[in-house]
Amino acid sequence: MINNKSKIRFIRKLIDFIIINIVFLFSAILAQSLSLLLSNGLMFLLQFILNIMWFFSSNVLGLYENPGSASFFDIYIKAIKNIIVQIVTAIIFLFAIKEPLFLRNFVFLYSLQVAVLIGIGNLLLNKHLRLTHKRGINVQNLIIIGSGEIGQNFLQSVNSSKDSDYNFIGFLDDAPSSKNYLGSIDNLETIISAGNIDDVVVALPGYEIDRLDSIIKICNRYAVRSYIIPDYFKFLSSRFKLGFFGNIPLISVREEPLAEFHWRVIKRTFDIVLSFIFIVFVLSWLIPLVAIIQKFTSKGHVFFIQERIGINNKVFRCIKLRSMHDFERYDEKFSTVEKSDPRITKFGRFLRKYNIDETPQFLNVFMGDMSIVGPRPNAIAFERKYKEYVDEFRLRQLVKPGITGWAQIHGFRGDSHDEDENKLLIRKRFEYDLWYIENWTFWLDIQVLFTTIYQMFRGSLKGK
């Protein structure tokens, strides 16, 4: 059954690619005559490009991830996002080759039919899978060794999977359980030899790992497929990933999307483009304007530059607009400055309220020290203090620090003067930052960015 997910994933991909190619040809014929289509090689080039883009965007958006567990609504929303990519690609292509205007009808016909047919295709496939399971076709009889938390969680996943073809027989465990209990682990061979067992899932806690050898030998003896669920729940992360170094399997303790080169390229490209636009169209006039106002309202430099900790524990110079009088004597005892702090200038209060003082950090982004979205960088003194609160705090440095972040838009910025409250605050901020690192997507960055802009206009995005 575990291999069934790969089969379902392949079928979904095959159906979708058949749909987009048939719909492409049908829409192109409707938008122009067949003879014109056959004489226009550029349209077939577009067809090839749209296939490539569908393959790429479906992987980026996770369209075919978690087959059997994702709802139809979730799948269809991701499909619509892929169709939007198709529309944008087709428009850009047709504009670039300067096709006649009537071919723009093709874009409308193509996108509409793909949206409808992919929705219908997924509904029919889901219905077919449910019917085959109810009829007992390709159903696999399953027993789980270990009725503890690990085994119960796996059974819950099986029961909640819409496309599961498992028929759960029961648990084997040395500790008797009241429900679905078949006997002790020593009864495994007797039960398998009686027949009708297809798969065995071993869900034993780590201290019983020595039982694995005999369990696997018994399964192999009767040609029963066996699977092992590693007991790694005691670690900080639950997002494990299996990989290989040569022929040696390696389990990564956490999945980091930005460890992949292509995702880093996409994120860095986004950072460069957006920071360049912001520098040219905003900072080019904002910094001189702020400098003039500061000249007439308070003495001091335009910028406040502070050394902070970046990716891989590297120190960089973080740039902010000065918002205080004696910023050279900035007290690093606290990272949060009270609203009534006498060091803040009147103009500085305005800059801090709307986070305008943070905008020069787009220069840090453009230079590569920061990203637009990521965990907020800390000053060196604060970084040392936070490591006393959270042993794993340095995990935040697996990615570049950001101007804004997942923790910040949820209100976890700054410090509390109460030591116990501050420990809880830092721990919570760390949990949000780690969740961002493990669950990063390009669309998550877009969500954080738009939420930040909204909070800035409301004056509700507070920070340090």
C-alpha cells in the first residue's frame, strides 16, 4: 500500500498531462483554423513550454504531494495556482512572438477547459479509488507491531487516508491492549503462516529495537512486506527526510527546503529584484528626506549601524535609520525600547511606529547579508543571552535573517523586562522561526510580506 501512493501520484500526473495537451490542441484549433495551426510551429513550441512549466510549477506548489491524504479542495486550489502560471506563461509567450490578437482567445479557452477538466478528472479518480477499496480490489491486509503511541498514530493516518487500500487486522504487542489486540510479538510467525497477511509495519519504541532482526527475518521467510517507523519523536523536529549517500540510507532530522539549491536561487532572485526596486524607487528619495528632517530636529548620523548575527553565525553590519538622540551610547541591556524612552526623538517615534527605521535593511538584502523574509537578526549580546534560554537557538542561523519574519507577523518581537516572561517569549519566537525554516515555500514568503505591509500601515508591527 505504501507503494500505492507512488502509483496514485503517477496516475494523477498522467491524467493532468493528458488533459493539458489535449485541451491545448483543442483550444488552438478553436482559436484558429487547423491549417493555420499546423503551419505555425511556434504554437507547438508554446505547448512544449507549457508542459515544462506545469512540471516545474506542480513541483514547486506540491500539487502531487501526499496523495491519498489531501482533500479534493486542497488539490484543486493548487491546480488553480498551476493554471495561473500557465496563463501568465502563455500571455508572455504570445506577446513576445507578436501573434495576431485573435489568438488571445486561445488563452481563455485553454485555461477555462483545463480548470474544469482537471477538477472533473480528480473527482472521478477519487471516486474510482474509493469504489475499488470498498469492493476489496487490491486491498492489503495489515498488522502493526507495537500498539503504543507510534502504532496508534500510524493507524490513525491509515484510517484518515481517503485512498488507503489497507485492511487493518490488528496489533501485536508484548503489552496487551484492549482493542484490535492479536497477541504478543512472539505470535508473529504463527499469524503470518496462517496466510492473508500482506504488510507488516513495525512501530516499536527505540528501547525495543533489538526485536527488529527476528521480525524482519520472519517477514522475509513468508515474503511479507515489512516497514519500519523510526522512533524519533523525542527530537525537536518531526519533519524527517530520507536520503542516500551512495548506497547508505541517511535520515535527516529535519527537512529544510532552502537547503536545496534551486529554492535558494528562487529566494535570492526574489530578494535581489525586490530590494533593487525598493532601493531605486523608495530609498533613493526616502533617505535624503529623512536626513534633512533629522538635520533640523536632532544631532547625529542618519544611520544606526549595529553588528548582528547572520547565517552560519557570521557577523554583519545591520543598517537602520537613527531614531534616538545618543544612539552611540545605545544600552544593550534590553532589546525593546519603551515608548516613553527619552532617547527617542519625536521624529524617531514616527519612524519606529511605522517601521520606517528598518527600511535601509533592503541594502543588506541586496548585498546578500539578509533576506526580505526570515528570522530577525539579533545583536551579538542578545544572541548569547537567547542561547541560555534555548539550547537549539542557533538553528535559526540555517537561513539568512530577514527584515520581517513568520514570528514577527504573529507578534513575537522584542523582549520583556520580566525574566521569566522573556524566556517564554524567546522560546515562542524560536518555535515560529523554526517552523518557518522547516516549512518554507515561496508563497509563504509572499504571505509574510503582504501581512507585514498591512501591519506596517496599521502601525501594529513592533520590533527592534
